[in-house]
Amino acid sequence: MTRRSRPKPIKRSQSADSDNEAQSRSGSRHRSRSRSRRKSRDRSRARSANRSRSRSGAPRRSRNESGSRSRSQSRSRSRSSTGSRSRSRSRSGRQSQSPTPSQSRSRSQSSSSFHDARSKQPSPTPQARSVKPDYRPRLVLSGHQKPISQVRISPDGRWIASASADGTIRIWDAVSGQHMDTLIGHMAGVSAVAWAPDSQTLATGSDDKAIRLWDRVTGRPKRAKPLLGHHNYVYCLAFSPKGNIIASGSYDEAVFLWDVRAGRLMRSLPAHSDPVSGIDFCCDGTLVVSCSTDGLTRIWDTATGQCLRTLVHEDNPPVTSVCFAPNGRFVLAHSMDSCIRLWDYVSGTVKKTYQGHVNKGFSIGGCFGTVDGEAFIASASEDGGVVLWDVKSKQVVQRIGRGHGHDGVCFWVDVNGDTLVSAGQDCKVRVYRHRRPGAALENGIGGGVKELQDQDYATPSGHGVNGVIPDGRLDSGVEKQGDRGAVNGEHRTPAPPSGSEDTEMREAPLEEEVVKTEQA
């Protein structure tokens, strides 16, 4: 009986080698023992098969055939075992990559806790929409015989004062529009009017070169003699925040500071090289700003009279009116190039430029206003309308016109809380009220405008006018009109801004809305 050759050892594939190297030592020992056992079983089976064939007379296979067969069988078995091992490893690898139940529970708990934390966080409160100015026409006040150069609302919001080229100043009730008094004493047209902080005293400036102080309650001058000192028309006035100083600007190119109690001139400032067209105090009274048609805007120290800063634009347009911002940090200047510029007077730079109105041939003015804390700028326009801008965005937020403005030039605009007033070339004062969202209008949608004539109301004294005659004696019932009005259709109207009290933007205590009816 021939001796069979020992089967050659089967070489493992590189994949098996790499897999075995990754296994632990205990696993490799177990696999080597199993392979040796399989080899011994294969040899025993082959021997038994040869014996059975030899007994049955079957032809013997050569050593090469038997060796090749055994080698092929062993190779197939080893391949199958290697494939099964690789499949089992890949399955185990996929199982190891998939999260275990504990890991999935921890992840689900973490995700749920994250969502709970997000749900527990307070949702952001919706920001309230800023209310834009929405001023609607309410009253039209008539009575002046010539164009109105300037109109002012008292600091307490109860009264309206209008100055006209007819030489008179009229006092109106801001709520009802009732004509309360007519102040007469100037010998020429009145260019400027300013309220004291207590709303009980008015100062007026005229083309007669005089400044007069009036008692609102009695309608009579507080002093028999006016404040005299200017050599030309008095063009603009402003009260200090405490009410103890009056600043005046004139065609004589000078700025005067007056002591109200003593009635005397405190300081004269050679301010400009052209007529002074606008003047104002800052909120604390330490600074005075003046402007002129020479294109300069200057900041003055109230105590020393020193010029602290001169503001001038590169185009050098004539500046017609000026006022401080309510916070005292900026200066708003109107100029005859149809631009309104917001100056930072500390750095001497223009921060904002507002456009959209018409201002090329007349001296017009405006002021600051607020609606629910949102600041805006209001300005008159030569087309008869009123334009309102958002201070920050410079966008036009409202334009009053198209039948609700003035016939001709609108010279002046003033704002106090929910009340806006304008005056113009048509000799009328127009009163507007801010309409809040959701508020119902009287007389249906849109409401009407009540036009009040001078004869609709009697003055408290019953005479209709109060004034002084030229020699300074008090007179009643005598109406005098200047032969040279401050405003007319032939020359530029003097309409400069006045006191800083208007820039404080106090809310007007409007007790009721006026019932508006369309007058036939």
C-alpha cells in the first residue's frame, strides 16, 4: 500500500491575515486548533475512502490525483470558512457601528432634553410696530388780514400764537380753535413769536425794531416800553429754558441777549455778515445757535458770548432757520437748496440730509416732533404742504397736501405731542391731530374740517383786540396794521425758528377731540 503524501499547508489570504492580526491572541489560538482538527478529519476520511475502494476493486487513484483532490477540498473548505468568518466579522462590525440600546436610549434622552430645554426657553416677545405720524386735518383758523410769518404752540399745549404781517398776534385755543385774544402794539409786521416756558408770557419781534413781552391771561404788554436796541428788523426770537433770557436776531446782523426781568440788554454778539434768520437755545440753556443767509451756523456760549463753533456746508447755501435737537447734541438747519441738514456741532460734520420739500425762494422753518417715542422732523414747504421725515432713516413718513395744505407758500410748522399746526401765505392757521391706529374718526371715515372765522368767537374782554398806542400808553379796541408786513408776496418772508421750548416736544394734554363739521 502506497504512502500518501501529506497535503501541503494551505496559505491564508491577505484578508484573512489582516483579520487575524486584528483579533485577540485567544481567538487566534482557538482558530489554529480548529484548523488542525479539520485537517486530521480530512486525512482520516480520505484513508477510509481509499480502503473501501481497494476492497471493492475500484481502480486506485494516483498519488497526484488524490493529493490534488484533497488539496482542492481543503481549499474549498478553507475558503468557505474564511468567507463565513469575514461575513461574520462584517456583520459584527456593522453591529458595532449601530448604536447599542443603552446608547440609543441616552441619545433619545439627550435629544428630548434638548427639545424640552428649547421649549422651556421664553419665546421672544413680538416687537411692537413703531407708530408712524398720521396727522389729519381738524381745524382751519381764519382772522389775519395778511400772510402769517410764524405760528407757535405753547409748551403746555393749550394755546396757539400766530404772528402776521398785519402787525397783530392772535391767541387761539389749541383744542377748540376758539379765538381768545388779539395782541396789537407793533407798528409794523410781526416776524417772530416765542412762548416762555410757563406758557403765560409771549415775546414778539417786529419790523419796527422792537421786542414786546405780553401777558397771555390779560392780553396786555407786561412792560409799557418795548425792548429796544436793534438797528433793523427783528427777525427771530427764543426764550431760554428757564425763561430769564431772550435771544434775538436781526437784520442788523447781530445777536442780542436780553435780561427778561430787568428789561435790559445783557450782551451783543457780532454774529454774522448777513441778516440773522434763526436762533435757538439748547436744552440746558448754556448754548445758543444762530444762522444767517451768509450760509453760516454758529454755536455761542451763553455765559461768555464766545463763538465755539462755526458750521458751514461746502455749497454754502443761505440758512433760513435753525434749532437744537431735544437731546442738545445736534443742530437742525434749513437752507435754500431744498435741504435740511442735521449737524453734529462737536465734530462739525453733517450726519443726515433730508430732502423732499421745496425751499428755494422763501424763508421757511420746521421743528422736531415725536410719536410714541419715535422722533421725526416736520418742515414747511413752498408748495403749500407739510413734509415729515423719520430722523434715523431719512424717509418721508407723511406728506400733507392735496387740498389739506395751504394755498401758496407754507411758511412755518410747529409740533407739540399729537397736535401739529402750520401757517402760510393764505392768512390761515391749520391744525392737525395725530390719528392713532384703531382710533375712530368723528363723523365717519375721514371726518371733516371745521373752519373758524374771527367773528365766530368773542374775545374774553369783549373788545376783540388789546394793544398799545405808539407813545406806550395802554389802549383797548384799537387795531393797527403795519404798512410794511413781515410777510408778503413780493419778498422773502421772515420765518425763523424760536425757543428751545418747542424742541422739548412735551405731550399736549388734549382733553377731547373737536367735533368736525363741514362748513358750507
